[in-house]
Amino acid sequence: MRFMDVRGTRIRVHESGPVEAPPVVLLHGIGRSLEDWSPQHSRFDDEYRVISLDMPGFGLSQRSPETTTLPVLADGVRASLDALGETRPVHMMGNSLGGAVAMTMLAGEPDRVSTLTLVNSAGFGREVTVALRMLAVPGIGRQMLKRIDARTAPRVERQLFADRALVTPERIEMAIRIARQPDFAPVYLEIAKALGGFRGVAAPWRTDLLRRVAAHAKPTMILWGDRDVILPCAHLAAARAAFPHAQSHLFADTGHMPQIERPDEFARLVRPLLAKAGV
């Protein structure tokens, strides 16, 4: 892992695999980091250039100067790829918020996306965990984000996995480290406000984004965990309806991050999509 300068912003990136190989780009969720994709690097980098990054304002990356929105995050990812010299069409994979960012990139620059893999992705329904909806309440959201510490971080992490053994000391330590970053709370609140409010994920941006993405039918895989308490697996039906050309799979006994909880099965499902599409 290393830091690089992207238009004056310090961005953290993890690369593996041959630089000349077809590129795979991995995007994390809200308030998260590139560590959420660590298990997949070794499962793809024998044949692909695998790139994961902390999106601007998340993980250990600095924020963009603009207010954080989906287009701003997508632009930050695009600029990061440019800084890496990667201008070829990429295999995009996004978890949660990262899925919405990946779709935003596809809608804006379809020629830069080869395939789309959406993992428990935002954008397919109003329902979201009450903890995220509470962030929209004035004054409460900022206080909640300030209280991520050794006592509260394990509870946050436990919401992500069906298998509680994955709530490791390393993941808890990283969550606390991220929460202490100066950009963490303001960026989290900005994107949460852009996506919805106390009533849940707003419909207008979802409707517009799905319409724009559907106009560019790239090879698509939609994956979900059946025990996701962040974005319920009922959203998978809406995702299938929005993208009838897509392949899909529901993981049993799996939470919000199948790429961590079912790493081998995840890779086995996705690799044929990438191989068939080529670059």
C-alpha cells in the first residue's frame, strides 16, 4: 500500500498483479477502507492488475475540496486511475456505497468500464439500517460518529458479518483509526445527506442513476448476502429488475460483505464474468 498525490489530494492505494494485465478496481462502502477488499487481491492478481483505494475522505485518504456526493467520489476514483496511468476500461467492483460509485462511473464514462460487479450495493431500495438513518437527525449524526471507540467499534463491526469471528482485533483497530481521521465525520455526513435521510435512501437519485446505467448494458454480476442488516437482501429483487441482463447470486448465511465472508466462492463466481468480457 502507498499514498499518492491526486490533484493535490493524498489518496491511499493498494495495487497487486502485473501492471500490464487487465485492470480490476475495487471500491469500498461508506465509512470504510480498502481493507474490505484485501482478501480478493490474491484471488485475482495472478491474471489481473488489481487496484483498491480509499475513496476521497474515507479510510486514510484526504477528502476532495468539494462537498462529497456520488459524482465527486466517482471523479476522485477516475482521477486516481489517471494518476496510476490506468486509462483502459476497467472491471469495476463495488460494495455498498462503492457499488453506487461504480454505477456513477459507468453512467458518466461508459467507455471506461468493462464489467460491473455490485456487492450488496446501495441504489436499489429505500430500506437501510436505522443507525445510518439516525445520521440524518441534526446534531445526532456527528455525535454518533465521534463515539466510535474501543467500546462502540465492535458493535459497528458486528453488524457487517453473519460470522462474528470476522470481527477481529485488527478490523476493530482499523475502524477506530479511520474514525479518528479529520475528514471522517464531515465526509460521512455529507454523503449520507446526499443519499437520503431519516426516512431511508432517497428515490430520485436512485431512479435517475439506474436509468442511466441501464442505457449502457455492460456484463454485470449482482451479489448479496442473505443476512445483510445494512441493506437487506430484498433489494436483490429490485436489482434484478433494474438490470435483467445481469447474473446474480444470493450467498447463504452471509452479511454485508461477501467478498470477506465468502472470499473463495465470491472469486469463483466473478472470474468467469471477467474472463468472458475481456478488455
